[in-house]
Amino acid sequence: MRVLVVEDNPLNQEFLKAIMASHGAVCEAVGSAEEALEAFERAHTANEPFDLIFMDIILPNMDGQQALENIRAMEKARPAAPVKVIMTTSLDDNKNMTRAFFQGQAISYLTKPFTVDKVSMELQRFGLIG
């Protein structure tokens, strides 16, 4: 499984990368929405798309919601299945949650702080790990 972690906090990046590495995933981490869009495009160009993206909402410049909506627009030009996205954020409000699910088509919304068990349960729930 190929995973992109979009998180501006290096500790959260390492935390998510460690969880995914324990499940055998290959992870790339970036610290901004702009870097996420570049990584997403680069992966598709190389024919090695990401299977999962962890997307923080609060990012410098462009936020994670906007980045996800841009990713969804980019996907419409491709025949591949949409990437699964788990939003990771400290924002625990209906407005952001609704936008993530309906406009961004996220599969999950995890509020920080979260645990290894919580992340693993979400991965299992969506069949991303056994």
C-alpha cells in the first residue's frame, strides 16, 4: 500500500508513518497542501498512485479541504478509482466534517489527538489492513 501523509507537524507525520510502516505500507510525508498536490500528480505520472491519503485540514496557505477538492478534480481527468482519504484534524465541528465527507468524499474523519488503535480500527473498517 502506498500512503501519503499530509501534515505540517513533524511529530504527527512520524506518528502516522510509523503506524503505516508497521502494516507494511510505503509512506511519503509532506508538510503543505501544495506539496500534497505535487506528490499526488507525481505518483500518477509515475503510474504509482497512492492508495490512501491522511490529510490534515489546518495547513499553511491552502487548507486540507481545498487540497482534497483539488485532488478530486484532478481524478476526474483520470480513469483510476478515487484515492481513499482520512481527514486528520483538531477541528471537531459539523461544518468541516460535512465538507470533508460530501465535497471531499473522505472515508473517515479523525480528530486529534488519536491513538494507534483508533487509526488501526479505521484502516480495518475500510479494508485497508487485515
